[in-house]
Amino acid sequence: MRIVSWNCAMGFAKKRPLVEALRPDVAILAETSQKHIEETDAPFKAWVGSNPHKGLGVIGFTNRAYMTHAADALLPWHIPFSVDDLNIIALWAHARDKDLKYVRVTHEIVSSHADFLSSAPSLIMGDFNSNTVWDHEHPGRNHSMLVERLHGLGLQSVYHRANGVGHGAETTKTYFHTKKLHFGHHIDYAFLSEGFPGSLAIGKHQDWLMHSDHMPLILDVAET
């Protein structure tokens, strides 16, 4: 099964062929409109957000067993769902207020869904808007602590597992602030259950930067 995650930076209707060319079974799409998700002809679709023009959407393109799960609407933004035997949390870590934003939001989401993430093969994937290099900005609920919490639930970053690098030492960037190559950061992740086979590719800036400041993550996981 192929799962693609991409912060498409709005305008998904025009960019949909780019996603479809990756041949995903499931697409996780940050910064997309409710309308563009709902008008998609697909077996499964879900959207969440406070601004109908800019939220988080999920599209299941292929015929599989999909099921949505309850989520706290006050935590922006995430969609818990299952595809066949894989539990997934689609994520766009946004800001609710001065205190609850970005990695702090993700800590709350993980706490709310700890049983969901540990009860079956699981994945949390999307735009986390966080990295260990900013730990000092989030005392008590930083990125390194999040990595440890997910590890305690049996999940590891597929990129870091495959490349043998620590968080904060990534050589591949997933986001380029203001689309400038020298402002690159690694803030998009796929944390997958340990022992569950998966391979991850990251879109190249030469192909994607003209469309968004984020590069897509393309995750292939074994069929159960």
C-alpha cells in the first residue's frame, strides 16, 4: 500500500494530477480546501479544519476497508482512520493559541490516541511543523520528547530508521521556507510501527518546489 503525504499549499484541484501520478492508495493533504476534498470521486474522503479553504484532508483512492475514528476537534489538525489493518493518524500540526501550537499540539494528539497507536500496526504521518533543532522553543513538550513518546508506543520515523541519522541531523529537507533552498528544514515525517516493513521516498525540490514549499513523502508499506 502506498501512502502519500503532502502539504500542497492550496489549490489542490489544479495539483491533483501531481498527486495521482504518484499512484497513492491514500493521500494525506495539508492546506487543502474542504470543497476540493469533497468533490473528489474516491471511495474514501475526510476533511477537518476551521477555515473551509485551508484544512487537512485525506483521500482513499483505492477500494479498501476504511474507517474513521473519533478525534478532538479542538486539536488542529488530525484525522484518525484505519485502512485495512493499519491504524493511521493524518497530521497537520497547526496552532490553536499561543501555548498550544505545532509540536505541543502533536503531543496532545498522541496522548489522546495512545491506545489507537499501540493497539495495532500504526502510522502517524504528515506535516509535523517541528524538529529537534527547535527543542529550546518548546520546553516540556519538544520534538525530541515527542520522538521518545512515539518510540514508547512502538513507532519510529521511517526516514531516520532507514538512514541511520538522529533527529536534527537530517540531510534531506522536506520544507523550504519562502521556497528558498538555503532555508530548508526537515519537518514532515512518517512514524511507523517498529517491525512493520516500510520504505520512504521524499520528493526532490527540482520537481516540487514550483508547486509547494513542502516536498511530498511517499511511503510504501507491506500488505497485511
